[in-house]
Amino acid sequence: MKKLLVVLAAVSMVFFSIGMAQNVVNPDTIVEETIGPIDSLDPAWAYDTASGEVIWQLYDNLVQYDGTSTTKFLPMLSTNVPSLSDGTILDNGTTYVFHIRQGVYFHNGDILTPQDVVYSLERAVIFDRSGGPSWMLAGPLFPMIDGQYVTSIVQVVAKELGLSNPLNYTSLSSLGIFATGTKNPLNDKYKQALINAFDLLAKDFEIKGNDVIIHLPQTYPPFLEILAHGSNISAILDEKWAAEHNAWDGKADDWWYYHNPTHSEDPLLSIENGTGPYTIQYWTPNREIVFVRFDKYWAGPAPTKYAVIKYVSEFTTRLLDLQSGQADTIYVPVQYLQEVENNKDIRVIKNLPTLEVDNIYFTWNINAQGNAYIGSGKLDGNGIPPDFFSNLDVRKGFEYLFPYTQYIQQAWNGMAIQPNSAIIEGLPGYDPNLPKYEQNLQKAAEYFKKAYNGQLWQKGFKFTAVYNTGNSIRELALQALANYARILNPKFQINVVGELWSSFLSDYIAGRLPMYMMGWLADYPDPYDFAQAYYSSSGAYGATLGASYTAWAKTHMDPLVNSLMTTIDPAQRAQIAKKIAEVDHENALYIWTNQPEGYRVERTWVKGWYWNAMRPGIDFYSLSK
């Protein structure tokens, strides 16, 4: 680690000396300073925007969004964008033909093949890590079960075993087979079911010459959006390289050994070999990543040789670096925007539309094992019971406690709107006229006094709410909630703490965080993407809220969420989305704090930046100085 830091210092000195000669600091390097170190370099694992920004530079997808558009596409590793008009979408929208680009190099020198495309999409499905993005491809690529979309290959195995309610199964161990990674012998019944499940996936793919043909078992309206650049899960890997590095070997009869690994077990966690415009030169975890241009990039070398992402938690440090030119663009919390405006050397671009939402989460069943975040673990004034937030009166009390208008005006300088659900502005089905919660301390007290037959109000509570370190605006939201809780009843104690991004993600996936703040950036611009993640019993967030939520969602939310995809008519889909928002409000599922407007802060010497609401961070390939 120390050796890397020394080398990086030397590289920076070279950049600076060149920059001085040309009157632009570091002329062949773009430096971004932000918060939130990455979680993984593996496209099948990563499901956070920090990782997504890094993966964007390293890997390519079959197609990409057209500049600023979120509805139009351009070719990428496919030389065509499939369409009905040219006959590359067939069979009522269930067959897609991709002409794979030839002569594309992976970073290690291997040449892209159609088999790499098939392998990457199959691996993305069988990888299926808990709380991860595999559901996006499992849904379109597997046949529906009992009229509902599959979210995991485990459910397909359960059906092959003839189990009742196969959609209830979430892991191979829950099927009585084995835990992930074990090499215990399987009896013939289990092994055949596992192979059959994979065969259902494999039959979706056909290679003809240089074409990859994907046959969907049913129509899936946002399929191209899922395959587009912006979705990590559909990034294309080098099969030979991945297998050599102990990832899945592409065989049907051992895929289960590579299914749902733990974070540390993922062999591609910290290495990469994409076809993207940059490779990683150095990576100092939690500090910085240095990219170097890949000169054999199929679309031509990037204009800038080096790109750097530095993780700097203190805004003052980021600001000083921006002002001195050591950083070209920085993350600026919205409350500090005035400190970078009206500077002739700094460009501030505002009022950018987003498909992004922030909210506060309630974990209905908290993982209590060794968990100091719930104090005593009892309703005794020194903690909370693990099922505290499964109580509707408790959730509604918190809904009326939060200062929505004040938060948006003061923390966001008015540069946000208050959502009424996960179906946010910009998505089909958004309805601004649906009810929203507002701060009402009288109503908050009313619901808290009802909870636990008055015992909660009498005894109070004590727990910890968590945000990702460096995200001061989320810290402000949780502090505001904590302050008003104390005002309402001095026995209501919320301790607000920050965790490093990697620890934060691990704790939320493990269900250890009683209350936390995070958000969602669209995987693809469709209401199903948000609804599945937030409301489905198997969603990225829904599945982590606990058994009580999962059981409730299977009855109340899953049918609605699934009908978003089985319904083709736009007007009917909009009505379903509206109903989902209404159920959310009635049951106080989340505290919807803000849908921010986007903005960008950069030195005026930076050229080529463009806005796309589907992009996780910066596209360094477009930038120059």
C-alpha cells in the first residue's frame, strides 16, 4: 500500500510539471474528488453508484444511451441497436439480434467474441448475490412462474424440484441443497434440477456467426434499457480471463459453486479486464483510483491520458483543490454551492433533471446479533426491539416528524422536490397530486402514543441511524429527525453516525441498520425499476427490510409490481404505478425526503462534459482540458 502511495506521488509531480508549462494544471489528467469509495469492480456484484462510475470507465455493454437521451440508443459492443423496423427485433418483441463488433480488444489483449457476450449475461444471472442486481436479467430471461417474474435462478431450481410456492425461495440452502461455495456431493435429483434451471437460461442464447440472438420467454418492455451502458449487470467480460481468475468457468454442471458468494469470496472483486476506454493503473482502496487510457479502445483512444477519482471526505479540502486546479471537478454538497459560484475559473451547471431519489429506511426486522445500534434490544428506554419498525404507528410517527419543506429549502437550497413514493417525477405513472406526508408534530405524537399501547411514549427509545461518511446532506436529514424526536419527547433518542461506504453497504445488506438514509438512481427509466427495488419482497431494498416486510409485501406489493411488466398499455401501467404509490403512503413504507435536481461543478478548462440521468458519475472518455 505504501509503495503505491509513493508511486502516485511521483506521478502527480510529473503531471504538475507538465501542467505548469501549459498554464493548465495537469493538462493530460482529469481529477475528480468525491466521497464514498467503491464496493467492487465486478459488474455482477456492484450495485452502488460509486462502483458504477468506476465500472463505467472499464467495461462496455452491447448498447449505450445516445448522449443526453434516456430513451434513444447507440451501438456499443453491438454494431446495431435492435429494432422492429430492420428485422432485428422479431417474434412480437421476444427475439433480439445483436451483430457483435469485431476486432475489439480486452485490456489484456484478448479479442471479444460472441461467446464472451453470452457468458457475461449468463454469469450475471447465476452470480445472484444477495441484495445484488441479478434480478434485472433474471426477470426477462427466465419464464414467469405462477404469473410472476422470476427474480432469482433459485426460484427456477425450486420449480424444477417440484416445490410448492417456488417464488418463496431465496437461496440454495433454503432448498435443502447446500450453502454457497461448498463442494459436497449432490444427489441426482438436486443436480438435475440445478442443470435444468441453467438449461432454461442457456436456451435463450443463440450464436450464429458473429451474431448473438437472444430469445426471451416473454416480452419485457425495458429489455434494451437493461442491456444499455449505465447498467453494470450487463457489462461484457472476457470469459477466458474470468475463468482463469477463478470466476465461473461457463459450464452447466458446476454453476452453483459460483452462486451468491460473500463479498470477500468474489474473485473479480478487485481486478478488471474490460473493453472500456480506461484501465486501472493504481488503486489505493478508500483513497483514490488512477486510470490510464487504453490506446486500443475500439472507438478510439480517450482525449485525456489519465483520469483520477480521489475520495476526500472533507469539503474544505475538495474546495481548496478545485480552486488551486489540483482537482478539475468535485462533489459539492448543495448547501455549499454558493462557495463555488461567481468564480470566473469555475463552471456551475444547475437544474439538471434526475431519475434519483433519497429516502430514510425502516428495517422491519433488525439483525440483533451483537448489534449495538439497537441498544438493549428492548422497549425499555435504552434500546428498541428488533421488530420496532414493523409497527405501523411507529412508522407513521416518524413520517410526521420529518421537516420535509424545511429540509429541502435549507439543506438543498430549494433545488429538490418532495417525492410521494418511489414513482418519482420523470417516470411514467408519476402523479404529483397524490398525498405526501408533511411535518405535523401533533400527529406524530398521536401515533407514537398509540404505539405499543402507550408504552413507547412512556418509556422512550434509543437507537442509531446511519449515513455514509462524507455525505453531509444525508447526515443533516437524520440529525433533523433526531432533533425533532428529542423535541417531541426527551425520552426519544436517536444517535446519528457515519460509516464508510463499504461498511455501510455490508451492514444494510445484513439488516443491521435500524434506520438509515440512502437513495436510488435508476437502473433503467421505467417505474418497474424503482417499484421492484423498493416494494417487491425480493427487491434490492425490500428483501433487506426483514421477514415481516417480506411476508407483507408478497401479498400487498408483489402482485402490483409484477403487473407493471405484464401490462403493456401505458395508461394502465400508469394507473398501477399510482396504486403502488397509494399503498406506500397508507403503510408509511419509507420517509421520502427529496428528489434532487442535478448540478455539476467543474473548472472552466474542462471540455466535453454532458448530462445523462442514467449515468452513474462521470464519463471520463468524453472529457478533455
